[in-house]
Amino acid sequence: MRYRRGDIVERALGILDQHGLPDLSMRRIATELGLQPSALYHHFASKQELLAAVADELLDRGARAERDQEEWDTSVITLSHELRDAMLAYRDGAELVATVQAFGLGGRTPVTRLTAAVESAGFDAAFARAAAMTVLHFVFGHVSDEQTHRQANSAGAIDADPLVRADTASFDLGLSLILEGIRQRQPDSAKID
Amino acid sequence: MRYRRGDIVERALGILDQHGLPDLSMRRIATELGLQPSALYHHFASKQELLAAVADELLDRGARAERDQEEWDTSVITLSHELRDAMLAYRDGAELVATVQAFGLGGRTPVTRLTAAVESAGFDAAFARAAAMTVLHFVFGHVSDEQTHRQANSAGAIDADPLVRADTASFDLGLSLILEGIRQRQPDSAKID
DNA sequence: ACCTGAACACCGTTCAAGT
DNA sequence: ACCTGAACACCGTTCAAGT
């Protein structure tokens, strides 16, 4: 069989969701595709590069179309929830994204969109980027914790639904703290708009 | 030779700092101590447990003594900088702490101390914990980014000092956003104290 | 209590060679 | 362009046995 990058990423996402990040090895991906491990190196220079492509695809699948005419803070909230939902949609999704981030790889789409939302409130580019990174660090960290603790509790017979609701509440609370901090610095001229 | 847990953690910290997290293998630790790899399993049930002990030791070394009689926000700022400095003091320190966190392991000392600081401002325990986690996620994420980009730039002949200063400024900015968000929710009764 | 020796079941990556 | 086959240099973990 002959594959393209997209086919390999697709299969990797399947392994991730069904068996988790520890089982997402080059050899496992190759075997499931009926390939020799070395064949993957025709498509990706390294495992890190492959994982970055998988993480980007995972995040892309959670991204909705641009909705303009929104308040900047509504945009930030929406984008943050899209990121959270995208990572929660796949087993170990947050850990994968964190790993790719630690490599210094991964697409810049999330930070770009968050930065644009903050800039639309009238902030300069440097502040907007720092504020966007603060939101992003919170989102990645919170969702990572959520998935870690959900995995720990999935052994028992605990109903997951109340946990998800509690996680969502603390997610919204943490996010609102950062948003309020940003609002406090908003230039007066922009508040009128 | 006969070793105790502390000796093994000590040697692991040395390998981490000199060779980085990817080289921190059970076999490498054992070899450097003149042991068989299997000997380590007398002291630690798994590599994850060993890494958790290493991360806790790393964070402990950056912790100063309790200083009472401080404003709550000064305490949060000081604790955050101590955590940052502790992770920056060792190569791949932030990535190690993040890995241990993703296992659901690692000591609760940082979150406990941050929560106590926020509670001292008059907040209830649930809010204080959520606020402390928001700070913690920001600190871990920011320092992780710092170390990732510093490693990327250390190949070139760039002077690191201006970068460190810029990182510190954006760290302080992000932290101040969260603190301002917390202040906005402060109960009126507590503001007088 | 602490360690050895040997084994099991894996890894990521390279590279010449095939079609 | 895409893949095979074989090899290299590693992993974490288990377990009987030693002292």
C-alpha cells in the first residue's frame, strides 16, 4: 500500500484515541498500516514531526469558522472552549499537545487567533500576545489536569458527568480571572466602541 | 555499593542537568551509580515514581522559608518566582515537572502554598484553589516555553541575558493579569485589613 | 535490605536496496 | 516517489537468585 502524510496522521489519531499516547509508537503506526517502520521516515523526518502533525490535526478538527462582529472577550471565551473541546475529544489529547509544545513545534493558529481577539480590544501587539499566551497556558494546563484526573477515576465506577460539569465550572472561573485582568488594562478609548 | 532513595534522586538530578530529560533513563542512572538497572526497582516502583521524586526535590530546592506578615499578592508573586527559578535552575526542569504532573504524581506543596496565600485575602477555599491552579498553570506553561526557546537559541551565539529579561517581563505581566482578576473578586470586608 | 544476571518485549532511526 | 529488510543502539520492567 502507498500512503500520504494525511493517511498516517489519521491512523495515528486512531491509535491515540483507542490506546493512548504511550502506545503511539512509530512501530505501532507502521504495523497497523501494514508498513515497515522505516517507511514512515519517507513522510516525516522524525517522530516529533509526526506528533506535531497529529496535534495540529487534532486542534484543527475542533476549530470552527471565524465569527466576526463579536465582542473581543466573547471571542476569547469561544476560542478557549473550542481548544478545550478539541483536546477532550481524544484520549491523551492535552498531553499530546503539551508534548508537541515542549518540542517547540506545532502550529501557531491557536495563539494567532487568541492574539487577534485581544488586539481587537485596542491593545498593542506585544500586550495582546502576552495576554493570549497567558490564556493558552491556562487552557493547556487545565485540560491536562482534567484528563489526568478523569483517567485516574475511570478505573472506579464513578459517574463522569458531575466531574465534567465541575471541571467546566473551574475552567470558566480561571478563564474569567484572566479576562478580568485584561479588562482592567483596557485603554479608555476602546471601551466606548 | 549500597544506596538510598536520596542518593539515586541526587544522581538523577545531575544527569538531568548535564544531559537533559531524554537521557534520564533508568539504565543510565544505574550505570552512573555502578548498579544493574533492576537494582533501582528496590527503591522505586517505576520510572514515573522516580521522576516524581526528582521533580519534588527540584522544586523543594527552590523553596524558601515561609515569610508571614506579607500581603497576599506579594506572597503569590514570591511563590511564583520561586517556582520559576527552581525550574530554570535545571536543564529541562519545566518539562520534567510537566511530565510528572501529567502522571497525576508530584507533591502538592506548590498548590497548597499558593492556595493558602489566596485564602489569606479572604476568599473561600474553593475559589482560592481555582485561583491557585490558574496561577500554577500559567507558571508551568510560561517557564516551559522559556526553556524550550532558550534551548532553540543556545545553538546560535545569541547573548542570553536580554532574552532572560524579556521572559521575566512577560512572566510578570501574565502573572499580574491573573492577580488583577483575583483582586476584582475580593470581598469588600477583606480589603480593609 | 539491597543487589546481580539474565531475560522479555519492546523502542527510534539509518541506510542500502528494491519497484 | 514510496517502500522493504536488516541492522544499530538503545529502552522499562520482571524475577529468581545471591549476600
